Amino acid sequence: MIMLTHQRANLIISAGGVGVALFAGYLAGVQPLYVGLVLGGLAIAFYFFTSFESAVLGLLILRSALDPFSLQQVPAAFAIGLDVLTLIYVVATLLTNGTVQTDGFWWLFAGWVVLQGLWVLLLLWGDMSLNTAVWLDSIREWVRLFSWLMVYLLVMQLKDRIHPQKMISALFLALILPLTAALLQILLPLSLLPDFLQGNKNSITGEISRINGTLGLSNTFATFLLLFIGLTYWQMNQSQRRWPWWLLLALLAFFYVSTKALFSLMMLGVFILVLIAPKLSLINLMAGVLFFVVVIALFGSTEFGQQRLGSLSQTPLLNPDIDISRAILLSQGDGNSFNWRLAQWSLLLKAWEDSPILGYGLATSRYLTIYNNYAHNDYVRALAEGGILGFLVFIAFLGTQLIHLMELLRRSPANSPQHQLCWVLLALLVAIMVGMTTENILTHTTLFFYWWTVVAIAGWNWNQPQSYG
């Protein structure tokens, strides 16, 4: 471990200042706008290191509002900036003989991210079947996964600085802008909304049929809401005044239904089932069933929802007269999203047969079929992109998360806030794993940004008396 002396620290700061001045002078001659961006970045970095706790909380809350600016690459720039700040903070902490907080799961997480880089390198070296131009998509995907790892690491640095329950309560501020945008999408005419708030438009009526808040797609908004539905339920059990949390839960359920994401109903049912399993009683069962029935009723109360539910009768799921082969043929013209998924999975599995061991490379599944679309099944995607080896690594990583949460459950006192939070996370994880069978859950960046934040907090030491700042 290296300790910086006062003189060495001043020397480094002075050298850095000279470097920044020279670089700013160069940018002023090339493009004056870049100078403003650099100075703005320096101001953020200064705030990050002088008010670390507040800055991290602010960045975590801000992330839910960035997706409307994806065309301007704002979320990508945010992720890269967060990665750089985290790495600089870790290096500075080590150089000043400080302690970088990690846990055993973070190292397993890091190992999984590093392994994903193998499929990026193989694609770059031309060992895969696709053209190496696809490598740009692959490296972007790896950076996205790396950013999740950095989020986990950054949140771990707040351990023993902020009380875990206070930290989770602050995350609810991330709901303000997405829910406000969703409300505007429901109440205001389409013509009065800016482009980035216009949601998923119905091609026939020109009206908004599915809300997305600030998350770009209704499906990503649905999984984001499910995470906060789980956290709201947890907060309700910790609070002496439950009615505000009941109101928030009802509001989240309303927006959840308004996304009209059919797969989200399946995820919600699984989440409720796992959640009430340890305390299964007639009252809990009736409450869970009632909540699910209300959600289904709200979903089916609209014409679009009725069409979505009715479409299941034209799939192998509910129609014994339609086998998988016929469903694939019907997908060419019936507009049934589930039958389309069967066709997409069939084509991806056929492509995988030509590269069964290592697959085609990270983020290549969109290029493997005639549809040029995502897999809509994260397990099929893992198999096609990573082959048998990548699929096993993916399953092992999901299993590692389950084991980690169950270990936290075992270590935390029964009925403690930490224990209850871990059970909520376990129910959410099982729901996510089920949702991965029909949806591109891994592409839901905002969901996992907050998922890894809360998982990191769940691993803090909640039982030891400490004085928090």
C-alpha cells in the first residue's frame, strides 16, 4: 500500500493543473464548446470528491431521467463518466492508504464481467463467424455490463457512511420524473407532449396506447416499476404509518398495468407467489391473489389489454390445435407477438447449431436472423451469443446471485429489515429469471442500475451499531 506525502500530493495536483490548462487551451482552438464540457466535467468531479455521499446519491437518483436523451448518447456518457469517477476514486483511495469496500460477491460479479470480454475479443480476432464490424456493438455491450459492476462498487463505498434504510428511502426520489412523465402521457393529448415523452403510439388511432415514463420502452418501464413495487412493499413493512406506502403501491400498480406489457403480468404473479411463500397463510394468500386479480382486471379493462390477453388463445400455450411448427408459420402474418417469438427462437437455435461451443460473440443475436431483432429470450440469447460455454456461465451467474441472497438471508436475523429486503430481492430475482424466458430483460439497463444498487446495500452490515453521517 502506498501513502502519498503532502509534498507529493501538491506536486501531482500542480502537474494535473498544468495539464488541464494546456488541454483546455488546445480545445479552445479546436472547438470552444468542448471547453465548457470539460469545465463542467471538472466541476462535477470536484463535487464528487468533496461531497462524496451527496454526489453519489444524486447520480443514482438522476439515472432514471436520462433515457429520453438516448439519441444524444447522454445515458452512455453518464455511464462512462460514472465508471471513470469510480475508478479514479478507487485509485485515489488506494494511493492514500484508504480502504476500498468490496464483498465476496463483487469479485464473482467482476469475474463474470471479465469472462464476457472473452466473447468480445474472439469477435475482434475474427474467430467468430460474423464480420468484425459487429465488434463495435459487442464492445458497447461489454462496457454496459462493466458499468453495472462499477455501480455496485461505487455503492459499496457508502457502506458505514449512510444508514442502509436511509439510502434505500432516498432511491424513491428516482421515481419522481418517470412517474410524472407517465402521468403526462396518460392525461395530455399527443400533440402537447414533446417527442421524447410520446410513448408507444398506436399506429391506427395515433393515441398513446402504452406508457413508458422516461425509460423509452414500456417493457423497460414495467420492470423498473416492478423493482420499486417490491421496495415499496418492503418500506410498508418497516413504517409505522403504512397508508402513504399503500397509496404509492396503488399508484405504481396503476402505472404498471398501463404499460400493457403482457410478460409483466407473469413476472408479477411469480413475484407475489415467492414473496408470500415463507409466511403463507390464508390472509396473505387472499391478499396476494386479490392484488394480482385487480391488476389483471385493470389490464383487461382496456381494448388493447383484451386483445393482448385474447392473443394467447392463438398460441400453443392455450390452444392444443396449434403446435410450435404451425405457430411459427402463423407468425408471418398474424401479428401475434408470442408466435413471432417462437419463430425468432427457432432461427436463433438453428444459427447456434453452426457454432455450438463459443457461439457468435457478445451482442450478436440481432444479426443472426432475418428479423434483425433482439432474441426476446435471454437464455436463447446466451446460447446463441456464447455457445454452450457462455450459456453455462450465464446460468452460473444467475445461480450465484440466488446463492448470495440466500446467504444474506441466512446471516441476517429473522424478520429484521435486512432479512425482509433480501427476501423481496429474492422474489424479484426469481421473477426476473422467469421474465427472461420471453423478454430481453438483460437490455433493461435502468432496471439493473437500481438492482445492483439495492443488492449492494443488502450486503452491508445492518446489525452493527454505527454512527452514520
